[in-house]
Amino acid sequence: MNTASGTMPAVFVGHGGPMNAIESNEWTRGWAEPARSMPRPRAILAVSAHWYVPGVRVTADERPRTIHDFGGFPPALYTWWPLVLMYPERLRPLRDEGVLILGSGNVVHNLHTYAWGLTRDELFDWGVRFNQRIREAVPAGRVDELIDYEECGQDGQVSVPTPEHCLPFLYVIAQCRHDEGGTEPVAFPVDGHDGGGSISMLSVRIG
């Protein structure tokens, strides 16, 4: 937490595949770090990669229905939700009220090139380059470059062939405050690519 201002951080989590919900690995252990290092939020506003329709929709039901976009996984996965391991401009005031803004998706997400069922040590060059570009652009405040990811040449176009997994990331980085006092701290609690080579597990904490 930013103790000087009492403002909750904003966090983006690269969630990867569904099995991460029931496995213990480097990604799931890394997701727990932001939760340990900030106070319990009064509420959580989650921006999901898995509800892609024109416009912005808000779900505020006490017990919202779970909609699954996958099949063929263990039964335990059909009870999970993105916060199981962790407990644009108009959203910023919520942070001052103790609300955690959480985005969940992946900055590199191309299932067409994913090495399904393989243990793969070699990563795709385009994914590595685009992931690094994200890491450099966020602390520098180059938001326009991130919004116009399709203008990043082939690396951006192949890394983000469809926008649904990248859009939650944009909601989170829009919370970063740049004023006369400087820019909010930016950290990357988790980084790397999963075994399929074409999904970045990068997580970002603002503040």
C-alpha cells in the first residue's frame, strides 16, 4: 500500500490456464505476494478477460453466476474464481476508498501458437519482445503506446491477436497517477511465460 496517501494499489494478474487455480507453482506463489504486502481491501473491483462485448458492463450481484469458457478439466475447476489465490480514470477515486482494482488476463495470449501438451523451454521471440516492451512502457508512463498495441508491428499483432485478455491490463495501468509529485511506483511481482511459450504470466502492481 502507498502509506503516504492511504491509497490501495491497482493490480493486474496474468492468470494463464485454468489449472493454475488448483496447482502450486511459481505463478500461484507469486500471486500471493501482492495480497500479503497490502491491507485487506474494503471491496474488490475485478476486470475480467472473459466477458468481451461492446461497451462496459458491471456485475454487482452478491453471488454472481459463474460462466465457464473451457471444458475437459478436473471437476474442482468448475468452482473456482480468479481471486481464489489472492483473497480508466473514473475508477481512480475508488482506490482512495480502500477498493482494490484488479485486472485479470494476459498481455501476451496467442492460443493458436501455443505448444499444447509439450514441455517447451524455447520461447517465441515475438512474445518475449512484446512482454519486455510492456515492462518498459508502464513505468515510463507510455500509456498511448500500450493502448495502440496493434501499432507495435508484428510483435504486438501476434502477441495480442484478440483484445479480450489485454483489455483488463489497460484498465489497471490507467490507474497509475502521474503528477507534480512524480509517478506512482510500478512493480512486477510475477513475470515469465508458461510452458506453452505463447502466454505471458506478467503481473503488474501500481502503487
